Amino acid sequence: MAAVDLTTHPGHLARRLQQAHYLLWNTMVSEEITSPQFAVMNALVAEPGLDQRTVGERVGLDRSTVAEVISRLGRRGLLHKVRDPQDGRRSLLSLTGEGLRTHRKLTVRTARMNQVFLAPLSPGERTVFLDLLRRVADAAEGLRNPAEPVSAQ
């Protein structure tokens, strides 16, 4: 059997993109705050007072990952938890003052990183590329808990 052309495999290309993103993130944005941590912080800037489950849904993280991210942000003093007065089983999350300052700083850095990351594309191509990535990512969310088993056609 002949070797396959991995440049036609979306998973292989996605992994290569993730590696490039990880490298750029660590060199241009932060070695301390990860991209998923920034995503959680960003969700809480947009909607302070969300519970953990909702934050995970907003940023596309599974329950165990979002729990770990929130724990790490809390240990760093970037996130504050308070019990929900209407449901004592839930905690409502918000960023601390230090968390808000960190988010502002990282927002500027992520904008610069994204310019570098997307530099090979024209402005029009960037728009199309991001739209296509969003569509595939949104469809992939359904694969986590499909209503019906996905079968090979």
C-alpha cells in the first residue's frame, strides 16, 4: 500500500496549525497563561458571573479541562468564585482586578500574534479561512455528544 498524502488530512493539518499556534503563543503572548486559560478569562470579561459549566460551553472546553483551567486561574489570583445565592451547588465566576489587568495585556499580545499567524493570507483569505475554521469547529462540537452515532458513509 502506498503512503497517503497527509496534506489532504484535516487532522494532520490541524495538528500542525496547533503546533505553530502553541509556539507563537509561548513566544508572543505568555509562557504562564495558556490559550485555554485566556479563553476562559475572555468569556468572563464578556459575561461576568457565569458558572463553570456555561464557561466551558462558551469556549468549547470539556468539563474536566474547564475545571482544571478555573482551578489554575483561581490559584493565580486571577479568578474569584462566589456561591450562587439561588443555587448553592453552583459557583459564579468573575475575574479579579489582577485578572482583568492580565486579560487586557494579553488581548494586545494575542492581536499581534494573530497578525503573525495569519500573515501568509490576504485580508480576504483571512476572512474565508476563519469562517471555514469556525464552521468545521462548530460542526465538530456536535461530535462530542451526537444525537445519533456517526457512521462512515
